[in-house]
Amino acid sequence: MKKSLWILAVFTLLTFGFTAQESRTITGTVTAKSDGNAIPGVSIIIKGTQNGTSTDVNGFYSITSTPGRTLVFSYIGYVTKEVKIGNSAILNISLEEDVQSLQEVVVTGYSISRRSKKDFAAAEESKAMAYAPAQDYQRPQWNTEEYDAIEENIFREALKNPLSTFSIDVDAASYSNIRRFINNGQRPPIDAVRIEELVNYFDYDYDQPKGEDPFAIHTEISTAPWNNKHKLVHIGLQGKTIPTDQLPPSNLVFLIDVSGSMDEPNKLPLLKSSFKMLVEQLRPQDHIAMVVYAGAAGLVLEPTAGNDKRKILDALDQLQAGGSTAGGAGINLAYAIAKQHFKKEGNNRVILATDGDFNIGESSNASMERLIEEKRKDGIFLTVLGFGMGNYKDSKMEILADKGNGNYAYIDNITEARKVLVNEFGGTLFTIAKDVKLQIEFNPAKVKAYRLIGYENRMLKNEDFNNDKKDAGDLGSGHTVTALYEIIPVGVESEFFKIDDLKYQNTKVDPKAEKSKELMTIKFRYKKPDGDVSKLIVHPLIDANTILAKTSDNFRWSASVAAFGMLLRDSEYIKNFNYDAVVQMAQHARGEDKEGYRIEFINMVKSFGAVASRK
């Protein structure tokens, strides 16, 4: 009897002990101790794990853990705080500012480490001073990252070069990549800064399309913030948002790099966590296959229905890194699987996740370009997700996305994965218009010269605009695309545009142009996702002489982001502008900012500007 009671007592204790350790949801808000304001974007991790979350625009967070574990709250410019979980399900936190050690912060994924001034100086003793400006930061010697060279667009004369033609770009990889550099205390390489991708990282408050076309066109013009003699033209496209339950069924093939170079915390482990979030968005009508590649390529998951999530997640959990990188073999196999299970009138797409460091088989940029151009003929789209640093091959990833009817994002942390694969699920994976091109004809009676800001690697020949065989960018559900032109009005003398008169010919302006109020005519061409013939849309623009202060948040926000990009690129066209001016303009154009992406940008510019101003 005594023995039975003893066993019962032990069982009861174990039961209570187990119950006490059951996972539960902890919620709360994170505020600044100095003023009580909410802090969006704070990283919160369960100490000793890679599980975490971040605060939303209102400083709110929610995380599942067990009592007794420790939560680590960290954010650049604030002292990291560790708090042990007690019995309460609500845990509100206030963080103290740490201005003096701001330059000592090193951010990697969720973790933030701080070093003493003594340690920091020792680590940086090769530099002239411990707190070197961002421009003086040097990348590690082992860094083999690759970026295509970008030559900034110059001013062109409207009279002799009236047409400007380019492909849209919905990619946003450059923004999250330069954020990674800045958070790691480095100035981004100039060629890593693609201004159009910085601008297009953000959503804009454009009205949804009302007609039969899958996107709406919005234009605005005012003074260029960085040069009051010049004008800035804002062109915005808003893709039609299709509710998730109305999207066509998906035939997706996950193509995952499991080579040895992926064996780092911010590569394969982050990749697996990112894909798990995507799996949670899948519907029963969607089917997923999984191909991996290292020294060779192999199919590790046959096409599986989206509601069989456990099977898909188990396949992800079993992935391990090791071996060389046969990227070409992986691409061939993934496209073969996608073609074999092709869904007519569905969404057929390969999702490639890699650091881009292909080293056996077809691996050069040229050979990869030819390979992917051949594959896109089967009506299969491509999404490229980049991970990692040190050996990151941005140039290869961009080529694959550009040539494969695809899009390209860089995942530097789990918050970015959530943005790309959850918040922008439709835009990332569902194409509503392909081969979208723009051609602008400037009225030389109004415009002396113009330059397109960014899109340097998306420029097209003028004759390509009407050529339906010429590939261009694709637009996803709910996506916005923004382009900016800086123009020099007729009669304005500018240091950036001085050309002598021609000796042997004289080009005259049509009298009709002199009488017209139009500044330019914007032409668009696009095809349906399964179409081969493009449709033309024409949109003239008249200058209403709106002052900068009266422009929309969309206009001023895009201008502030473009200005930041030009500063990072040391552009000759923004000599009289600085980081403080960027912050001021962005703060007044932040708008609703539901997800907190814009306040994150403002804080990043503040932090980087504080370091850059020390030179």
C-alpha cells in the first residue's frame, strides 16, 4: 500500500512538473525608457535558441515559450535586456538608450553582441581611430561577395534623346542586403546599392486599379528635394490585389542549396525557418515538391498537397549542409519536376534558396543566364531567395531572377522572411502581369534634360519597347512599382548638363509641343502571365506646379529613400543633401506604416548618418 502511495505521489509531482513547463504565449510591449514611446522592430529571442520574434509598429510582441526561460530584448542604440519568464503571461519591457556605444553594436540575425571600448579598440587597432566613420570600415579579407558594376544614369538631352525605355523591377534584395552591411557596422559596397530596389522595398498608398488592366498608374511632379532648380517626377504602378483564397492553385518546387557553404546559422537554419512560414500559407489545392543540391541534385519530396504540412515540414527538418555546389544540376531537375506536374492556368514556380556560390557544373553568370532563359519558355516562373554573407553572389542571383521571369529577395533575418513569404505572399509568388516595360517621351519644349534614378541594369533599347520577344519585369499580386525621373526644365542652367550646340545640324521643336501643356507621355506595355502579345497603355503628364510640401507621402517617401541611395553611392547629383535631411523628409512622409518598415528605415539612416558624419 505504502509503495502504491509513493508511486502515486511521484507520478503526481512529475505531472505537476510537466504541466508547469507547458508552453504558453507571452505578450507585451517594448517602450523607450526615456519617453515611453513604443519601439518597433525590437528583436526578441529565447536565450540559447534561434526562436524569436520582433515588435510591430506599436511595439507589441507575442512569443511562445515555457516559464523559467529567458527572453533577450535587443535593438540598435539601446542596451540589451534579458528578462526571465515568470508566471505572468504579460511582460512589458522598457529599454534604455545607449548612445555612446552605438558604433560598437554588431547585429547578426537576431543576436546583438556588445564589446567594451577596450576590446573594440583592440579589434580595430589597424584603423586610425577606434570609432572610424562608416566609409572607412573594411570588409574581412576573406570576403568574396560579387556585385555587378553599376554606372549611374546621367542627364540626357530631351531634344536629341526624347525617349527613355526600361523594364520594371519589383526586386527588393538590395535594400535588405545594404541593411545587413549597415547593421554589421560596414558601409555597403557602392555596386550593392540599387536605388530602385531601395525605393521598391516599401509599399505605397496607391489606389487599386478600377479598369480591366491588372494595375493602375499614378504620377506626381514637384521640386527635386536635393536641387531646387530641378524637378522630380514620380511614376507609380499598383498591381491588383487578389485575395489569397482566389489565387490559382500552385505547383511549387523548392530548390534548396545544401552545399557546405550553407552550413552557417544565417544560411540553412534561417532558410529552413523561412520556408516553414511559407508552408503555413499553403492551401490544400497547392502542391509542393522539394529538390536539393550539393555535389549532385536530388528529389527529397515528391509533390505533396499543401494541407499535408507535417510531411513537408519533416522533409525540411531533415536537411543538412555539406559538399560542393552543383547549382546548374539543381536548376535542371527542379524545372523538370515543375514541368512534369505543370498546372494549366495555375501558378507554376521554382523557388531557389541559396547563397549563389555555385562551383561545379554550369556555374558562370553567362552559362546560368542561358540555362534560365531556356527554362522560362515552359511557362514556369522563378523566385530567388538569397541567404548569408562573405561568399554571397548577388550578381548571379540577380541574373537568374531577371532572366527567369522572376523576382529576387535577400533574407537577412526571420523578420525579412516574414515580410517576403507571409506579408507579401501574393506579390512574391503570384504573377499578374509579365514583361512590363515603360517608355517615356519627353516634351523638349518643357524639358531640357532628364535622368532616370536607378534602373541602370534594367535599361532597354528604344526599339525593344514594341518587341514582344524582349523579356522584361513581372508584376505580382498587390505589388507596387515606383520610378523617379529628375528633370532640368527648359530655361534652367544646371552644372550637371552642359552641351555645346551642334555645328552641322539643327533639331527643331514641333510647334505643337510648344503649345502643349504636357511635360511627357508615359507608355506602358504588359502581357498576361500566359500571354505572348502585349497591351499598350498611354498616360500623359502635366505639371501642376505643386510645391514639395503639398505633395503626397508617397512622393516624399520615395524621394527620401532615393536620396539615401544616392548618398550611399556618392552620387555627384546630391552634393547639397545629407543624412539629416533624409531623416527629416522621411519622418514627415512616414504615413500609416502598419508593419513598421518605414520607422526601421528612419532609424537605420539616423544610425548610419551619425557614424558617417564623424569623418
